[in-house]
Amino acid sequence: GLSNPFRGLLKLGSLERRGAMGIWKEFSCELSPLEFRLFLEHEDRICVESYSLLRCEALALTHSDGRFELVFLGKKLCLRAPSRDEAEDWLDRIREALHKCRPQLEEEEWETLEYPEASGEGQAGGSHSASPLHSDVPGNSLDWTATHEPELDAIKESVLYVDVDKTWVPFIFSLSLETLKCFKVRNKDKILSNSYGIETIQDILPDTSLGGPAFFKVITSKAVLKLQAQSADEAASWRKLVRTVLMSYLESAEEALTLGGSLDGNSQMVLKNIVKENGFLLQYLVAIPVEKGLDAQSFICAGCSRQIGFSFVKPKLCAFSGLYYCDSCHRDDETVIPSRLIHNWDLMKRGVCRQALKFLTQIRNQPLINLKLVNESLYEHVERMSRICRSREQLKLLGDYLIMCRSGALKELSKRLDHRNYLLECPHKYSVSDLRQIAEGVFETFLQSLIQFASHHVYNCDLCTQRGFICQICNRSDIIFPFEFDMTIR
């Protein structure tokens, strides 16, 4: 006589959802004929969110590892299944549910997809019903010819139409390994209109809602570009190439992010979640930047794509990245440059752009720099760093005692550490905040206060003293400890 809790369910299982900070969290998910629901993994089965399928706008598989997306009235759900097959099964079930609760949807999609074939491949003209958002799409009048010489670094260059206030305007787009450039044609000359660094591109997606498969959109950190290609194949070619360049950039950024192996997996995950829009700056954290010059940036601000140069806005050099910025993106904020401190023991504060300052603020407490791997010789050449290294090794050995002690001293030490527990784990890991304190001359004093507190506890704790040693040569009864560098050799 009990009610069936699974009555009417089309599918249920566990999925991970990506939150606002990029952190994946596991939920128990249910798909009913009319709703998609997320529950906390708990005995009480608390429903935290539910979405009506009547308001589902789009769904797509986004990655071969099982990631897929659902869009409900502009709100995007980024989900991850344990495998690609499981993700495809979820998508199939959701499509079935959509077809049942909105049978007219299939007819609308069929009309949109078939429309370009009826009016010529890749053309968006003819009936306005297929493209209700843009009633003035020029259709067969589109001019796809590009007689100008392509850029020297171009992987692909062709004419694309851009939606500018619901009017399709032709531009020449040029894709290189570093940027996506947009040119206007005026008096038979190409004039750079905009430039989007590959690091700013977040996604590139087909958008048949604009009129057919020849339409797609590029999502950047600054804007969403709605584009029309000459044909469906041309649009697919652009999407494939941009994705390839983006993956190539992410792989090289991943190499820079590992900083020669100095970042563990956890630190990499933290970084990916914290600095999504500024991730390209990671490569400058331990490598002194090489100034490429204004011409390498096409005389465009690296932050906002504003025209800069001595005949325009005066350019300002960022000491952290070696890139040029306009006066809006570079407000002459000064800070110690980590790479210059690590390699040149340069403690001078230099001017950085707002983007770099934000990035350094975001990662200031993360132990991202392993000095042993990046520049171990700094310990030999700088006496202060030699003393800091010695203190760090002492603190680690003291931490081994306090971790094993049941007195609660570790909790008190953690408070004094101010969330820098990595100081007890590896003596060579440093954060940007540590480097700033080293430059200011307060880090060494901070370490000494920690050592004094921890050693005082060890000497006066019955449990910790029992874990001391006696000399294995003379066998005297004096208790010695490995952190006593002045009188003990290991």
C-alpha cells in the first residue's frame, strides 16, 4: 500500500555540477516527464533545485569525458556524468521528455535546420519566419569575397558577417595561434577593428536559432559575437579551428601552469577555478616576461582592445606580463614582481596593470612557487633566503612533532600560521604573499616566532619529549631533536 517514490521517473543517478567558482559538486539527479531535479546526497533527500523542461532552451554534450550542458531560460547548468555514454543517455532521455511535453518543438527545429537548404546553402535570406530575431538578414546579397592578402600569422582568414544591433555587417576575421582579429574594409584597406586574445575565448558554439547551421557564436570574456559564415561547412570549419587553437593554448598554459613541475594536482585545480579569465598570466609567475613591443599587439591594449600608441592613447607597460595597456587598464599600481625576485633578487616594486594586480591578489595565498625547482641557487647567493630556508626546514621538523601530539598544540600553531599550513609540509613552497613579506623583511621574523612557539611546546610536553633521541655514537642521556640544527646533525 506504500506509494512508489520512483513512479514516473525517466532516469535518476549521480551527476556533478560545476558551481560559480568552477568547483564540481556531486548531486543526486532525477528526470521526470516535466522536471529535472537536483538533490543533495543526503538521507533526507533535500531538493535544492528543480527546472521545468518546458523552459529548456538547449542541451549539448560538451566534452568526451562526460560533460554536458542544459540551458533553462538563459541559466546554464554545466554537468558531468561518470562517462560519455552515461552523459549521452541523460541527453537522450531529456530529449525524449522534451518531445513529449513540447511536441511542437521538433517541427520548429526541423523548419530551422532545413531552411538553408531550401534557399541555398548557408544563406539566411528568404522567409523571415526562420530568423525572427533578424528581419533584415541580407540573404543572397551577402558578399563573401576577400581580395586582401591574409595576415602573415593567419591560420584561417575569411569574411564573416557580425550581428551589430540586429544588422549583419561584413568583417574580415583572421585567426592565429594567439589572437582572433577582426578587420573592417575601408577604401580597399584592411583596418583592425578588434582583437580577441585566445585566452579570452571561453567557447564557440553553433547557433541555429539565428537562421540555420551557417550561424555560430563566439563567447569571449568581454562579449558574445554572433556570426554568419558562407555555408554550414564554413561555419563548422571555423568552429573546429578555433577549438583546436584554444585547446593548443590551454595545453601550453597547462605546461606553464606546472612551472616545471612545481605545482601539485591540488594547486592546479585551485588555480583553474580561481583564475578562469586571467589564466594566461600564470606563465609570467616564475618567468621574467620578454617585452614584445607594441607592433606585436597590433597597437591594441592587451586588456580592452582599445587603440593605443603614441598617436592615440599613451601605452603603459605592465612589469608583470611585459604587455602594453591603455591608461584605463593600467592605473600605475605597484607591487613586487615574483619572477624578478626569484631570479634576480629584485625587490623593487614596479607598475602593473589592473588585470595583473587582480590576478596576483587572487592567488596571493596559494603555495604555487617551488623554489627548489624554479631557482634553487637563490639559497646559495642570498644570505636572507639561506636563513629562511633553514628556518623553514626547522619548522617542518617541528610540525612533525606537533602533528603527532594529542595536546592540541597543532591547533594553536595553525592559528598562528594564518591558513599557511603548507609551511609544515614542504620547506621550498612559497606563495606570492610570502614573497612580498620576504621583500618587506617581515617573513623571517614571522618564521622565528612560529619556531619559538613550537619548540617551547616540544621541550615542555611529556608526549613530545618521549619522541626525542639520544646520540647514537656517545649514547649520552641528553635528549636531542632533529630540529636543533646548532647542536644536532642527522
